[in-house]
Amino acid sequence: MSSPPSTVRAIVAGHATFAAGLVSAVDAITGRGGVFRAVSGAGLAAADVAALLASALDETGAMVVFTDLPGGSATLAARRMQRERAGLTVVIGVNLPTLLEFAMREGAAKDDVAAAVDRGRENIRIVDTPSNVG
């Protein structure tokens, strides 16, 4: 495995410890959790979540935000920031396969984000009948 990138390329934001958990899982699996900054809105008012998210974007220079829920405070704040920050990309409904794909890529261009989202979609399934496993 190549050495992990040390530059934060994206913010992961969501409720409670959602973001930290996903980033921790990416790090455990790939060693590349450092490409993300986890942001939690736990116990914060909407304005405080927006300020925390803006601060994380300013500190890291990241231009991609992955969030958990469409109507969540982090998503709403990120969507508002898109008006002021040209090129800011917001991905709503993030899952672990999405972040793993993004972490293994070297950039944060639209193609990298799109490939990560595609990977996340591919990994969502319904399993109705148990199959023979192993």
C-alpha cells in the first residue's frame, strides 16, 4: 500500500458521531482517513453548525462536503455555502463505500467525486434470501 495522503480533501459532516465513525472506518481499512475532516453538529444550533463547517473548509481548503441527510443542518449549511464558494461540491447521503472510493483516488475533481458516488450506489442492495456463504 502506498503512503497515505496527508492533505484533507473533503469534509464529512453529520449527526452525532456519524462522520467520525465513517472516517475512522476509512482509516482502519485503507490508512487514508487523513483525506477527510469529520465535523459533528451534535448539540449545536444550525448557525453554529454552519460556522463549524465554514471553519473546516477554510482551514483545510477542501472543496467537497459529504453529508448524511438531505434535510440535516450540515447539508443545509453546505448547500447555502455553495452560493458563496464557487466550485464547492456537496454529496448527500454518504456511505462507507463512497468514502473508500474517494480516499483511494488522488484528487477531488468532479470525476473523483462522481466515481465515489457511483461506488456508493453500487453497494446498496436488498438481500431477501440467505445465500450459501462459505
